[in-house]
Amino acid sequence: MPRPVLPAPLARRALLAGALAAPALGRAQTGDWPRQPVRFVNLYAPGGANDILSRAWCQAMTQVTGTQFLVENRTGAGGTVGSDAIAKARADGHTVGLGGVANLAIAPSLFPQLPYDPLRDYTHVTGLYRQPNILIVNNDVPARTVPELIALLKANPGKLNYATGGAGTTPHLSAELFKSRTGTDMPFVQYRGGAPALVDLLAGQVQVIFDNLAGPIGAVRDGKVRALAVTSPKRSPALPDLPALAEFLPGFDLTSWNGLIAPAGLPPALVQRMAELSLRALRSPEIARIYTDNGATPWIIGPEEFAGYARAQEPLMRTLVKLSGASAG
């Protein structure tokens, strides 16, 4: 049966009604997010600082939205397994995950054939948290300040070792940047994680460690090791009496950062709603307390600023990876 031809005024009204209905449909699809439980892909193993911080955000989001946010730990290959899972998920806002310095800025220099493209395959939603690295020494090391350590290293080139929990990590790059800025020589001892490195520091097998603040913070507070500085531009609220390296080496800044990412292609209105709810969760006193207890601070930035920051960090990390000699092998 042929479709009836509407008179011109009615046809115009039909077109107008259709045009008005399209945005309304978009709002219905984005304005009620989340419509089902949200899967948060964490790149790290259960029990560590990143896992604790991720679960704190998920709990806060569950309270803010009334919908469950569930952590899924997808570890392996330096975070590339979980990162690939995020990139290949359905772009509907119900799979999100951790995007930070390791998988967005450092991995492209360490892994020549990543299964994902950090610039193309993600939607950047908000910051989540920043966590400085910390410079600590064995209590028998005769240096109580950063200037004293620099003087000791220059007087004894190559005689003090430093350790980190892995090559190409932000603690490793922090140490190499420190050596470059101070003109000092410390051989690198690599461990499979910060915990065994800390054990050997306590035993005097190594003299210096750079690590994420959360790892040794208990040993620092108990006086088992001596902390000299953090690597963030300003002091950390977790240890407010501890100076920043930038107080001695102006401009020094190598901080571990993580934000919320999702697959590429999310509608802008959905991204905006996700960002607004995430930032509301990050401003809760409870999440601030948990973050501080674990050496981190909430990172309150939106989609555009987060995306720009991540893009700018990749070439900076590439330079430091080259300086350190780190590789995926």
C-alpha cells in the first residue's frame, strides 16, 4: 500500500517531531547511566595499593549511583592484558577501567607491539588518584637529608646500590631521573616487586630504594627505614613532614597517576554524566581518607584535562625509559 502523502504543514511538523525526538532518545540512553552493574577492570593483582584504591572508588560509585561497581583484576604482561580488555569492551559505559602512567604513557616505549593504541582506543573520563614515589634509605646509611645523600653518593661513586620493584616502573624512572639531575652513580638492583626489595633494604643488602609511597609507608611510620623525600612537586598529605625532591631539585616531578578510562566511542553526553558522578565520588571524605592512608590523593580533573595530560606524558616517559635503559625483556 503506498504511503500517504502528508500536506506540507503536517510534513514539516512530522520532521520537527522527529528532530526533537532524537536528542530525547540520546538523553534516555545517557541520562540514566548506569543501567546495570559496571565492570571496573583493574590491571593489578588483588591486595595491592592500586587494588585497594580502585575498590574504594567502586564502593563510592556504588553509593553515589545505587548501582554496583565491581572490580575485575586482569593482570599480566605489564598491564597490557587488562588494558586490551578495556579497549575491546562494548562502548556503553558499563565496562571501565584503570588508565595511568604505566599503560598509557610508559608501555608504548617498553612494548613495541602493544595490542591497544593509548591515543586511539580509549575514552578518558576523569582522574582517579595520584601517588608519589618515595626515596628511602637503610637506617645505617649516614645520610639524613637529600643533600647529605647526594654528597655521600658523590664521595662514593658506585658503592651504594638502589633497588626498585621492576624496570620501567615509575620508581625506576624516578631513580634514574634523580641520578641524572644530581650527577651521581648508583647501580640498579631489580626486584620482582617492592616488597622483596624492602626486605633486602631492611637487611642491608641494598642501601637505597625508590618505591610507590603506599608500599613502604608502614615501615616509614614505624621508623624501620629512613624516608628522605617524595617525588611529587609538593609534599604528600600522607607524610606532610617529608620534603619533596623538588625542594632540592627544582622542577623534579615523577608521580604515579591513574584515571578512569573506557572504550573509545562513548557519546559525549554519556562521558559528561560519568565524569560528573565520578568526581562526586572522589570528593567524598571517606575516599579521601582511604586514599591518604594508602599514600594517594584524589585527582580531580575532567575528561579534556585528563586526555591532554596523558598525551603529554607519553613523550616525557619515552625520554626517561631511554635514559634508564629499561626494556620489556
